[in-house]
Amino acid sequence: MPQHGQHGKMRAMKNSPKIVLGITGGVAAYKAADLLRELQRSRVSVQVVMTEAATHFITPTTLQALSGQPVFVEQWDARPDNNMAHINLSRDADGIVIAPASADFMAKLTHGLADDLLSTLCLARNCPLLLAPAMNREMWLNPATQRNVAQLRQDGVTICGPESGLQACGEEGMGRMLAVPELQRAVLDWLTPAPGLLRGQRVLLTAGPTYEAIDAVRGITNRSSGKMGYALAQAAAEQGAEVTLISGPTHLPIPNGVTRINVESALQMHAAVMQQVAACDIFIAVAAVADYRIAQPSEQKIKKSNQSLTLELVPNPDILADVARLPQPPFCVGFAAESHNLHDYARQKRHSKRIPLLVGNIAQNAIGSDDNELILFDDHGEHPLPKADKLTLARQIVQHVQSLLVPLSSGESHE
């Protein structure tokens, strides 16, 4: 049965948005001053709130001089008339940006702790929240931090970065806060997303792995998490599309405003797609569909023995190719996850299937990760998307799809 995600509410952004810029303790706090200035140049009003630890790296006086606004640090600051800065500061803001966001602060947010002004402000907010993590590479890779990041994303918090590079401690690896120009662009896109790029469009997606039964208890599957497909479903819904997501087995929550149809095998996914495709305008084939299935799966468990076991595999249908060959196909987007030779294989796949857009990546770099690095292949060439979290990449793919749809509406062809 189709399942439906809850419909979220987004605050309409003003021409000159206002944010709270939260700064936590870390060497990257010095970058917050540059970020503040660049956002102001982009006509964003910035109110700074700092943790006490942040004041050891950059002073409130500096940030007050740059922002032209009083800087808040203490939870019991008496300057607000009602002594409730933790309430007042978020009520007039279009969003809260924490840059840098330390491992400690993200742990607080994950567990709903509120022991200073900034954490209390985030807990009491009624506006979106964006975090730009910055920490030592081992802190970032620690399983506790990764669990916290995953939970924050599930709670609707946007995570931008970190990136890899030389760190203040002298080590090198993932954990650096995004460079200011990249973070500025991410904040501006987050604050003022292009409204309704896909409004009126019906989008059909596949996501996740498939499971091919061997017997009553065993099966063949793959390591796809489904995160990229679910991120694309969310990004399309954010842009006003009517989204149906056909999903293999995952434990991911249904994105807001998305209808999900659950399947297991490649044959079930193929049947569900062919049932839904006539009603869609855009088809995005993200799922890692098994190329083969067991010819004769056993209805009973195959008992273990000392003899070798031979399984006959037969090809599964090519879902994307079958959709692209329809007399009036939707706009098709394919994915190519390769272990090597990505550019050649991706170009060959796009042309053999005759689809306008193919998204390529190195599979082993994406498996089990919340980040990815992609290349978009279309008739105009190759368009690399630098490493970022999958929702950020999904939003960029949706924007690219929309840019390719505009010429089609004027009668142009991609083939």
C-alpha cells in the first residue's frame, strides 16, 4: 500500500532575510567573521549568538563591530525587555546558522540539551536550522558523531560539510569547516530556494536495493542505503512536484509530501514502475536494482550439506531502458554507480539508453556515507558536483533537471 509522508511547512522568505549566526568553540570560529561580512554583502541581516567557548577564539567585540548588532552570549542577558533572548531571537529570524558547529554542540542538539543561550535558542526555535560542522578528523569519524549527524538530518536539520584538508592540529582529513564562499552559497540557497521549480510536475523515483530470494529465508541483495533516492524525493517535493517513490527495503523515513510504494524484488519494482509511469512527467531511476535473480527460488529453506550448491541466475528486466523505450517516455534520469572508469561507462550508458541525463559516481565512495561526489552527463557535456551531503546534491540535481526541461517546453530535443 502507498504510504504518505507528513506535509512540512516552510516559512516564506523576505527579500532581505534575517538569520541568527551561532558560533561555537573551535579554531574555525575565525571564519565566522568572514561569513558574516559576505552574508551582509548579500543583503542578509545577521544577529550573532556565541557560546562561552567561542569567545576564547574570537571576541564578541569584533563580531559586534562587523555586524552592527549587539552580540549575545549569556543565557541570562538582561537586555531583552522580557529577559527571554532564547525566545525572541528566533521569532524574527528566517533561519539559524551554526558555523562552526562543534561535535559537542551537535551532541547537545541531538539529545535536546539546553544549558546555554545558543542551545536553548535552537531548541526553542520556530525556524529552520543549518549546521556547518568543524572538528578534528577523528572526532568527525567517531561513531557517536556520525550517529548524531544522522539523527539531526532525520530531524530536518541541514548539514553543510565538512570538507577534507589540513587541520589546525596538523593532521589532514575530513573535518574542516566549508570554505566561506561555499558556505555562503549554501546558506543563500537554503534561505531562498528557487520557488516551485517543479510545480505541476509529477515525479516518479526508484530508490534503495532490491532483494532477490534464494529460498524461504535467504536472498541476494546489495549495499545500497537508499539515501540518495530519498534525498531526491525530498528535493523534488520541496520544489512543488507531486512525488511517488518506489522503494526497495530500507528503514528510511518517508520524506515530507511524498507517497511511497514498498517493493522487494526487481520484478516487483519493474511492475510498480510500469503501473505508475504513465502518470508521471519525470522518471528518476536511482535504485540499485539487481541485474540478476534466481531462476528457481525454493519455497522451502535449502538445507545445508557438504556438497557445493549451484544457483542459476537469469537477467532481471532493465527498468530504465523499458521506460525510456516507451512511445511517449517521461524525462528520464539514470544513475551509474561504477567502481572504475566512470566517465567512459557513464557516457556509454546514457547513449545506449537514450536518456537526456545520467548521474555518475564512484560506488565505493558513496556506500555507507551520507556524502557523495557526482558528475552529471548530458548533451552539453559533463557537470561535476563537488563532495557534499546527499540532500545538497539532490537539490542541485533537481535544479539541473529543471534547467534541461525549459528547452523541452520550447520544443527542443535532447536527442
